[in-house]
Amino acid sequence: MNANDVNLLRAIRWPVTLITLGTLFALNNFTNYGFHQTWPVLLIVFGLLSLLGRTTSIPPAGVPPSGSSPGAGGAR
């Protein structure tokens, strides 16, 4: 995964959480399902977002990208 994937995941984390929460409150108000019955869905969403975050990790800043050497390009 590249940096764009990580940025996308960070950008959608809170909107997905808020949409899920709004959906659960709508279910509470407009159906027979109460929030006390549907709150585990929040745990599932948090778990999925956490798993996605772990699979899109960025290497540490001190590690050069593969295929490049630290002294290449500047020495004459």
C-alpha cells in the first residue's frame, strides 16, 4: 500500500463512523430495533477500520525506498 491509500483511510475514518452512528440512530427511531440492540455494529466498524489501518502501514521515515542508495546522485 502506498501513502495515498493511508491518506484515503485517514480521510474516510470519521465520516464512515458518523454515517454508521447516524444509521443506528435512524434504526432506533424508525424501526423496532433499539440502539441497545444495534450498538455492536459500531464495534464491528471500528474493528474493520482498525484492520484496514494496520494493512496500510507506511515504512519508517529513516528507511530509504527500495532500489535507491543513500549516496547516489550527489557524489562526483
